[in-house]
Amino acid sequence: MSDVIIEVGDRPVREVHEEIQAAAKAGKSIVVRHTMSRHNLGVGLPAGCKIRFEGSVGYYCGGLNNGATIEIKRNAGWGCGEAMDSGHITVGGYAGMSVGAAMLGGTIHVKGDCGPRAGVAMKGGNIIVEGKIGYQSGFMAHGGKIIALGGAGPSCADALWQGEVWVTGDIEDLGVDAVVTEPTAEQVAEVDAILDPLGLKDTSRNWRRIVSGQRLWYFESRDAKAWLMI
């Protein structure tokens, strides 16, 4: 089956989306060219859709993903995969701020670095970053895992709830109420199972598993200073 080729250029994004949705409904694989870092491409794609963006994309690419497999050959702007429910997004280069924000499930794989607040307010799913995650990654994450293979920037896992941030490499510093714990063999095996299909499993890694210290789960006056630091 040949791919459906869709050109973006300076066309209205709504028009581009109509073509993408029609091709997805027909069960076609889709290649999107001349993306020109346009915003809001590939939003709300259905389960079973397979789409490849040949260049870089702007803000919110792959947002509200409902099971599609999305490949971005180069870089992605802010909010890639925001509020996605399921599916798989691969970013071949750098991902901007708030990748996977408020996501509920699925997998986002970033082959380069990513910007600040990766996984902010995420509720589930996995974000795998081969490079470094930016400052305040995992901020107020309620669930899911962020797995960083190249270190973490300042204020890592700030105000984390029930999400987890796994890091190999240097961590510049931890955020408010973030605690480093020694992972169990079973927990490491779970992370390896996430990395294995991506060709990233390496049993020699020295993992730091960052979780919530639970000081901020319930407000107490003695912790007021910690709340003001968020």
C-alpha cells in the first residue's frame, strides 16, 4: 500500500487536518512534507493511524493522540503529545517545553534533549528522553514515568505527586519535595521492559528513581515555605 503524501507549506492547518483525517479513516499510511514548523499538526489522531512528519513541527503536534503512531523526523516545539490518551510518538531530534503535558497514557520517545517541564501534570504513560530533560521536568506529575538517559536540569521533579522520574547521568538539583530512592530489581526490570522495544535497554545503568516525599500531599502550616517555593 502506497503512502498518502500531504503537503503543508503555507496552507491553512484546518485544510491539512481534513486531509490527514480522511487518509487515516481510509486506513492509509501518511507522510507529511514541507512542515515548516507549523503549529497544531496531527492533533486528535485516531487509533491505527500511522503518520510521519518529514521535517520539524511547531507547537502541540500529536496532542490529544488517541492511539496513532506518530513519527517526527526532526524537532518538535512546545507541548508535543499534550493530553494524549494512547499511542506512540517519536521525536527524532529535540522536543521543546512541556512535552507530554497532562498526558494520560501512551509513549513519547525523544531521541535528543527536551526542554523544561517535560511531563508537567502528566497522569500516566511514559516519556523516554535519550538526552537531557530540562528544568522542572515532572512538575506536579500525578502518574506515569519520565525516563531520562542523559541527565536532568535544575528543580527536577518539583512538586511531584505519584509520578516517577528515572535518571541516569547528572541531576543539577532536585525540586521541592523530590526524593531520590534506590530502585528495587523489580522496578528496574519494569523500566528495562519499557526501554527494550526502543533498543535502549542497558543493564549497566546506574539509575536514580525520584519520587514524591509526600510533604505537599496535604497542606500543613509548617510546610508553608515549601509551598511558596513551587
